[in-house]
Amino acid sequence: MFERFTKDARAVVLGAVEHAERMGAGTVEEPHMLLALLDREGSRGSFALASLGLDRQKDSVTQALAEARRRGGLSRAEADALSGLGVDLTEIVSRVEEAHGVGALGADGNDKGRGKGWWSGFIGGHRPFTRGAKDLLTESLRIASAHKDRHIGDEHILIALTSRPGVPAEVLADHGVTYASLRRVLYGGGEAKAG
């Protein structure tokens, strides 16, 4: 499947691996993909993000992702659901950090997503991709196919991030980037169209 990725999409995947390595994460996750997308310039995905104003909010997005990582990777919706069950996530995070240090819940030691596949061969097996990150790339293929695009671009990865529940979609939506707004910018129906 990786042969169908454009140069920009490949750069996002490699950038996600680099973000995971810099953060000391044992696996590549969806938030790493979003961070790599924010690094891109001159691509369809970066044009769409700039059209929606996200280029001026990179620090805010990075901070929101860091806060979610500190919560153990839980979205606000998941935290609210736990709260509805009487679980005070803020108290749990506070106690864990008191005992193990700030950011302890964000420390990555899991082996979720270990396995072989096209993604491990491409990156040399340095960091395995979580099931969610693998599913994100598979969804980007579905999106490209649905639009009859021959290749998977970084814009397809970006749309896939907004189409799946979780922290990246929540953070993007909080910053005005939704599935609908991206489709409008990338495929028409809005003032700007990525070319």
C-alpha cells in the first residue's frame, strides 16, 4: 500500500515516527501523525490547514495534544464519560503524578500495535504503529479511493484524522478544523480549493 503514498504523505508518516522518537514514545500514534501534518509546508494538507487558520494556531494544537497525553491519551469526551460514572480523572492524574512525576500517565511503555506489515518495513521497524495509527492510514486509503484519487496524499491522512473519534479529531475541531470544513476546502463548496 505504501507505494500509493505521495511524497508528502510519506513525509507525514516519517515525521510521525520522528515525533514519537523525540517524545520517547514506544509506538507511533495518531497524535504523532497530526504533529507531523503540522510540520508540512507546500502540500495540499498544509494548504487546507492554512485555509482554515490552523497555521496560526500550531502552538495551541501542540499544547492541547500535550494535555491529552498527560491525561493518559483520553479525549475530553472520554474524561466526561468517566466523570459521569463518578471517576475524577483530574484527581487520578494528580495522584499518579504525585507518586511518579509530572506526565507519568503520558509515558509510553505499551506494546500495542506491535506487528509486521508495510509500515514496519518502510520505517525499518524503529517504532511500531498502534492499531489506531494503522487504522488511520487504512482510512486514508479509503478516502482517497472514494474521491477516485490514484494516490494517498497528506490531505487524505488529515481528513481521516477528522473522521475518527479521538484526541486528534477533538483537538482539530476545537481549532475549527472538521471533516466538513476540510472537505469543503479540499473538494469544493467553499471559497478556497486546494489544487
